[in-house]
Amino acid sequence: MEKSMNAKELIAKRYGKEGTKEREKFREDAFSCYFGEIIKNRRKELHN
């Protein structure tokens, strides 16, 4: 039976360990997406 992964292990496996260029790129992209959604939702609120 395969051991289940926690979120930190899954992210490290997919995007590299903390401190690597790949992990930093993932973090920057994730923050961009997150803040983009916040801005999009706020704009929707203001136009309704």
C-alpha cells in the first residue's frame, strides 16, 4: 500500500523543494493568480 502525501510533500514533489528556482516560480505564479482573483471579484462587486 502506498503512503499518502501531505500538501507540503506534494508541492515539493511537483514544484521542487523550498528555495529552488522552480519553487520560487510556482510561488510567484500562485500569488499572481490569487491576487488576480481578488481584483477580479472586487471589480465585479463595484460594477453591480
